[in-house]
Amino acid sequence: MAKIFGTDGVRGVAGTELTEELAYKLGQAAVQLLGKKMVIGRDTRKSGPMLESALAAGIAAAGGEAVLAGIIPTPAVALLTRQLNAAGGVVISASHNPPEYNGIKFFDDKGFKLTTMLEDEFETFILSGERIDADEPGVTVPMEDALERYVAHAVDTVLRQGTDLQGLRVAVDCGHGASYATTPEALRRLGADVIVINTDFSGDDINVNCGSTHLEPIKALVAKTDADVGISHDGDADRVIAIDSHCREVDGDFIEAICAKDLKERGKLANNTVVSTVMCNLGFQNSMKNLDIDVILTQVGDSQVLEAMLEGGYILGGEQSGHTIFLELNSTGDGLVTALQLLSVMKRSKKTLTDLTQVMTKYPQALINVKVVNKAGLKDSMAISTAVEEAQVRLQESGRILVRASGTESLVRVMVEASDEVVANEVAQKLAEIVKTELG
């Protein structure tokens, strides 16, 4: 049987791959392996209430307490889990994926995503067919102040720096996702002039041509409103991509570089080190070298970044995709908190986002997502590995190549960086064609 957990929890098409039955079993497993009190949050997808009910039923049947936080960003669940001294947290979301998908991911009592070992224990429990029927059934409890707790926490991360966001005009794309009620409110409390789009929470159009993976709407809004900065979230708001006043993308690499420089200048960068992944741009690595900041690179995934941060005692880590972890402020990637830290740097430094991005020169990067039938065959394909080796010889030290299978979709991602954009595109296209031929 295929693994239940992927790189970010359990994910699939709701109702067929991710079913009510599986959600119920995951609820039971959570009580068995984590403890009785579980905080549940979800994004705006139509399948969310169905999966929430099944998950809560599994928890209650096992004698647990399901605390329902409602529609709320993923990082809020991590925060609430700690604040309420819960045994764990559960998020029902498929992050940046289309509306028909959904997912279930867990946090432990400290608000950290589960280790691979613990996920394996979940799978063992589910596949065993074991069912827990407690002598005394548990309860399901709605949480009335979940949003307020999260917004107040996020706002405080700025106020404690002795600043606010007055004078900044901020454009926001909520991606029709979980941030619709939190990010605009936090920004307004801090004094920003806020213009918001894509706040429909019906679930029909979450991530559809909007949000952090479709930046055209936020760029258009920045241009139309003459905003100082634009910020764009994915469906569960654990990531953010920024747009400067010239409508240029400021991705996770830039955001991490800007914040790393700021933290170092203020004497707050623990162990003078940041964490990123193998997908980070070469320009990011060069920037950190120029700033005399050490970089730890991990495999792709914010859980991998977090693990390295915890092992080394580091406080800043992130991914190019916009997942950024400020470990002193939250235990997981937090799109709102990240946006607020970036805006705080702008306000304190009195610099535009365009000025701040001068900290890093981005290498041209070509990224092609290849739809395949057999992504598992990637590691055994001699044709692909040979093609990658030959292409790397062509690029030499002025570029690099990364070909990897997606952990959540039937895709193989081909990434090529080079000092010349034309060369990067040519190499990526050729490799993508070989991947398609080999893996269908």
C-alpha cells in the first residue's frame, strides 16, 4: 500500500483519495499517539467541514477533546496548540493546491510538525485497522477567540520592536484562503493603509489564479493603487511572497536575506547562521557569504528546515517558495508574521522594498514542473541522471541543476540556474523533455 503521509502531511483529492473514513482514523491515531486535547483548524475549501466533522468524531470517539478553531491560517493552529497546552494541533488544508484537493497535517504539543518517525507510527496504527472506543466519549468544543489570539500575537511581534506600520500602503492578496480575516486586520491594527483582494471564503476558488503561486493579481493591484508593497498568501497562509512598488517579485530567498541582514545588524541572528534548502538561489548563498553569515542547506520542505534549525539553535530559516520560519516568533512557517517582519524592516530602515532587495543579486532560474505518471522512477533513471551530469558540465561552476519529484503532486520539478538566462532556459527545457520521455 502507498504511504499515507507525504512531505507535508496527508494530501489528496477530497472524497476519493482523502476520505471521511481516513480522517476519522487519523483523529483516532492522534489521540492514541499525541494525547487527548487536539486543536483543529481549516482553510476555506468546501470539503473542509466534512473532514473536520470526521476528524473530530474520531478524536471524540477515542475519548479526546476536539477544539474547533474554524477557518484559520496553519501557523495559528501551531500557536493555539501551545497557548492552550493541547496535546497536538491538526490543520485541514492542501496549502497551495487547487480547490478539489485537501490535506491533513499535524503539530505536536510544541507546535512543531511531526517527525517522520511519528508519522510512521500514525501509518502503522491506521493500517492495523485498530479502533478506539472510549468508555467515556470525548467532546467537540468550538473556539470563539481563535482569530483574535492569532492576530494579537502577530501584531505584538511588531510592537515589541518599538515600531508600527503607519505610513505604509500595503496591497494584499489573500488567495481566497484562510488569511482573509487575519492579515488585513493585523495590518490595519498596526496603522497600515490596506487594500485587499481575493477574500471570498466560499472555497470555490481558493488558489485559483491568485495567491502566492499566481502573482498577476497582486502585481496589478500594486500598480493600480500605487502601493509601497504587495503581499500574497497561499491557501493556508503559511507562506508569503512580496511585490515591490515596481511590481517585481520578492520571493522567499530575498525575504530571508533581508531579514538575516537586519537581524545581524541588530545583534539578534543566533549563531550567525541561517537555514535554507537546496532550492535556494545561488544569489542567496553569495549574499550570505558577502554578509559573513553561514548557511545550512537542507532537502526541500519546511520540516527539513525546522529540523536543522532546532539541531543548530538557529532562529531564521526558509524556502524560496515563501515559507519562512522565525523560530522566536512561531514554531512553523508563518506568512503573516513573515510579512510583518519584512514590513518592520522597511519602516525602521526607512528604505523601500526595492532598496532592501539590493542585498542580493538573483541568478536567472528556470523552473519547469513536468507532469509524469511515474515520479518514483526518477531515482532509477540512468537516462535522466546522465543528462543532468552532462548539463552540469556545460554550466560548470556558474550554475547548478536540481531535478526532484514533488512530495505532494504527480510532478517532477526541473530547476536550472545559470549566469545566462537563455542558457538556463535551454538546459531546463531539454532536461524536462527527457524527464517526460522517461517517466511519462
